[in-house]
Amino acid sequence: MSDSAISDSLQVNAFDHITLVVKDLEASRKFYVDFLGMDHVPRPAFTFEGHW
């Protein structure tokens, strides 16, 4: 398979609903929001900590 065929087949247009288990929740939030520029959105009041 050529490099361009691999690149085309691995193109990501969007992703949704992933779960990451991390040691430092706030450091992870800062990385995804402040560094990568992802949106931080309201989250339901679950019985466990997390960010959306």
C-alpha cells in the first residue's frame, strides 16, 4: 500500500465518546483544553469525577 493510500485510509474526520483513565484528572483536562484546544462542556452530575 502506498503512503498516500495509508494516509487517506487513516484520516479522522471526528471522534466522539472516548474514555481515558488518567492519574491526574486536572493535568489531563489542562492538556486537552489548554494545549490541544478541545472544548470543555457541561457534564452531568455522575457519582465519579470526570470532564467532558
